[in-house]
Amino acid sequence: MQKNTRSAYMALLSLSLVLSACSSTDTGTQQSNKAIASLAAGANYAEVANARQKLQWTGVYQGIFPCTSCEGIATMLTIKPDMSFSLRTRELGREDIDKKSEGKFVWLSDNSHIQLQGTDSKRVFRIGDGFMELMGANGKPVTTANRKDFILEKTD
């Protein structure tokens, strides 16, 4: 059941990306197509030194994180040029209510990681080319599971 819900959610996410790409500008279409391709084919999640300066990091990032007590945590994180963010999460198969939080984020000293301020747990994400990776409490990659399970793909 868990895999079916996750597959259905990813199919709906991909469909919404395709539909939004149809009404976007060429740049938006290219970004949406890139996100769809990476979801389908598996993206290159390589480190990018100084992502703050080298990448277009603002935008909407989406994915499903693992959950021990639900079918997954659907997550949508929007980061903006003014260093603010909005975060929406939903525990799939458990509740039909989105949890929302907003606040500011700061760049860490390597300019490739951000830390969300104003959330219960000051989450750290590594910024990559078309994705974000949720890091562990120590700021290092989560090692207890497949690292790809902790990726949010850039969708806009």
C-alpha cells in the first residue's frame, strides 16, 4: 500500500509538472522538463561548491521523505531571493492537513548549505543543481537510508 500511494503521488506530481510546463515561458518549461527528466531517470546529485553563487537556487522544491509512522512525508519547500522560505508538509496516509511554516534561512559558511530558521528543528539542506538534499542533525548526509530518499527536486 505504501509503494502504491507513493507511486500515485509521484505520478500526480509529474502530471502537474507537465501541465504547468505547458503554460510556462521557455525558461520555465526547460526547468520543468529538467525536473521531470531527473525524477524519471535519476538525477546526478553531485556536490556543487559555492552553490549560492553558481546556481539558480530560488524556487519550489518537492519530494516525499521517508516516514516510520506513515506512508511518507510529502514536502514542498519554496525559497526566495529575500532569504525567506515557506514549507508545507503532509503525512501521507495519516492526515489530510498540510503543516505550514515560514521564516528566514541562512547560508552556511560553505555557501552550499542553507539552514531554515523559525522551524522546530533548524533543518539543513545542501543545495545542488536542480535539487536540495535534507541533511542529518550534524549537517552531514543521512546515512541510515538511501540518500536519494532525502532529495527534493526543483519543480519551479
